[in-house]
Amino acid sequence: MKTSINIETTNVCNARCITCPRPERQGYMTRDNLDVLMERLYESSDSITIPILSGFGETILYPDFLSLMSKVRAVNHGLYRAGKKQLPFATVTNGQALTPEKLSAIDETIERLSISFASADKEKYEKIHVGLDYDRVIKNIGLAIEKLKKTRLVLHLTPTIYTDEKDIESTVDYWRNRGVKEFVLFPMTSNRAGSLKEDCFRKPNPDANIALARRLGIKHLESVFRPGILDFAQILRRRLSEPSYCIPGIASLSIDYNGNYRYCINDLNSTHVIGNIRDLSIKDALERRIEMTSSPICAGCNINGHFSLKTLTRTWMNSLLTGKFKSG
């Protein structure tokens, strides 16, 4: 099964969002490790659905962001020259550090730019995205709408204690009226393997969020992350025989800023690693990840407990059908 690769070029961030914990140690991926990483992506491109420049930090703050974009383009140029399918790189940002220059580089390089934006209500926004400038982010999203011609702009919506269904609907309406076409409403707020306090988000209710996503005609899961029907059947079979089998965890592989392959994307401080990019290829890391069944950090995680087989199936179906219909 192909998988997404989350690449944490930095875990430094300019915000303290209630939905994202802060690691004990912070830093940036070295240029040497970045070069090794790009080689790994090239050699294992046929095993990767999508590489996402995202981790526990703000990728746009990477010290030489324009050079990073250049290296990404070089990977795809090499794949093109070799007659191989190019990789659809994506990145996730809170939007505050975007500039016209960086947006131009993104438009030349990145297929999908996702911006986390929990509420169009300024007071609620500032309670969720602590430390960010609401007006500046609004302006930068408007700039992205104007500047991006090739890159798809996606807004990520996350349910929290401050946002109910009316807030989510009004936020979608606010940005639809300004030209944003694609939204993703996450099924629930992950507690990041126990790193977040549960009082920062609403009681997880994936089924209610699926219904809301269908009603609004927005995505519940980006299509690029959706397993094919045969892969999904395999996932369901394994979940039936192994109830602790983590679907979200197995669907992605995370690389931290030190080049470590994390067992889980929610391993905040990289306490359980599979290996390092200097010693292990992405293909080998994926094989080892699939063979592993759990980690000590799983004990505090809230994800699996809220994803029954029925909910998993509905999530997959909604990702397949959203945009083709809206339910009552």
C-alpha cells in the first residue's frame, strides 16, 4: 500500500494553537539531512502517495524556504527525466508567515497548500490559534487566493470547544464567498497520543462530522489520502482480526527534523523511532512500520477508540462521494 510521508523540516512554530502541542526540543533539518531526504524521496517515489512538508512546526519558517522549494523541484525534475511519475508535494501552514515571494515559489513547486483556519470569528480564532494575528492571516489567505494559479488552496477545519456546527458552516461560507473552493473537515481533534488536554476540544464525534461535511458539500478526507478499494478491504480485514490496528497511523509515515522515521506522526518527541534516513530507505521504513503493531505512546491516544468499522467505512465513502452530492 502506498502511503503519505509527513516531513518535518522544522518543529519551530510561531503559534501555540490549542490543537497542537509543543515539543521539548526544537530545531531545523540540516542541509545535509535535507539532501539525503530528497534522495530518499526520489528512490522510493513509487511507494509514496504524497510527500507533505508538515510536522509539529511551521514549514514556512524554514530558514531557507526558497532553497527548500528548489530542492523539491529538483526531485520532480529528476523523476520527469527518468520517465517516472512526479510526486504531488503538499504543505500545511497557519498562514501568518506567507509572503508574495514564498507564494510564488509555492505555486511553482507545491501541488496543494493547506491552511489551518478554525473559525472566521476573530475572538474564537484567537482562542484557538494562540499567538497568531487574525487580520494578517486573513490578508495572507486573500493573497494566496490571488497569487496561486497552479497550486490548490485548501482550508483545514478542526472541531474544538470553541467551534460548533454553526461556526464551521459560517467559516465555510465566509471563505467560499471569497473564492476558496476546497475544504477539509477533520473527523475529530486528535489528542496527539495524550500530549493534549482533552478539555481543548469537543467530545469526538466522527459520525456527526461526517454528516456535517456531507451537508456542506466539503471533504472529510483529502482524496489523495484515500486508500483504493482493495487497500481499504485489506485494512478492514486486519482491523477485524486486530482491533488495536491503527488506521490513521499506518496510512502515513513521519520523518522528524533530525531525519528519524517516527513510528507515529503523533510521537511529539520522537520517543519511538524506526530508524534514520541516513541508514534506512523509505521503502524499508514503510515495511518495518507495517509490521509493527503498537508503541508505548498508543496507550494515551484517542484515535482508535472513536473509529469503529462503521465509522471508518463512512469516512472512506464520504471522501469518495463528497462534492458529488449533499445530504439533507
